[in-house]
Amino acid sequence: MKKRWVFLLALFLLTSCSNQVNHSTVESPDNLPNFFNEQDLEKIDWNKQAKILENKNMIGNENKLGVIGANMPSLNGQKWMWHLWGIQPKELTIIGFHKETNTIYPILKDEQWTIEMAGALNGADAHKPSSVEIPQKGEWAFLTYTDGKLFDILVHHIEH
């Protein structure tokens, strides 16, 4: 019985620590938006992978954030269309965080961070197409900010 408790405790500690970010080794560009807070990285739940949204041709977090195009990601650049529910922001900022290298990247084409949003589409309250360039494969967290405030985090594995 004692071995079982030790095993469960070790398993708990391993899974608890797997979501932690080592801030001393986070690599980030100098031109990050000024509202970005490195502590936002602590809110990433790597176990909460983006899902195929019901009755929609997109992946994301139900009734919050969805993306068309992310279900077939490419390292060669592609178009993604962002959809947001429950909010009509003027701007959407996307900050990419690569888990394996502990590095922050702009993923919008031309190393942009922010795009202006458009109105309702596909049942969402706001949307915007964009060109994205994912620098490398692996586990990614896309931290999305609406008008400078953390809105949602999309966790997704990029293979191609």
C-alpha cells in the first residue's frame, strides 16, 4: 500500500510540474507587445489540446476560440481564420509559445503580433483571416489577446 502512495505522489508531482514554465530559460524577442506578461505562460494547460469544434470546420476551444486551417497546419505558411465567441474586439494579438524550446514567436506573417478584427461570421461574434508561419514542429500554445487582455489559449501539436 505504501508503494502505491509513493507512486501516486510521484505521478502527481510529475504531471503538476509538466505544466510549469521555467521563466529563467524563456527566450523571447525584444518586440513583444507591452501588455504581454510572462506569467500568462503559467496559464497554459498542455493537457487541454484544441478539439474539432462541433458542426464547424475548425479546431479550438468550444464557444471561445476557433481556427479554420489549424487542423492541417504547415511549416511552409498558410492561411488561418480566427473566430471568437462572446466578444467583439478591435484587435487580436497572437503570441506563439513553443514548448520544447521554451521560446516565444510571432506566428503571423511578417513577424506581426496583432491583426484588426472583423465582424460576425460562421456563428462567431468576430473573425479575421491571417497568414501564419509556424517556425518548427512540436507542441505549441497560442496565447490570444483581445484589445490587450488575455482572451484564450489554444494548445495544438504541429507536425508538418
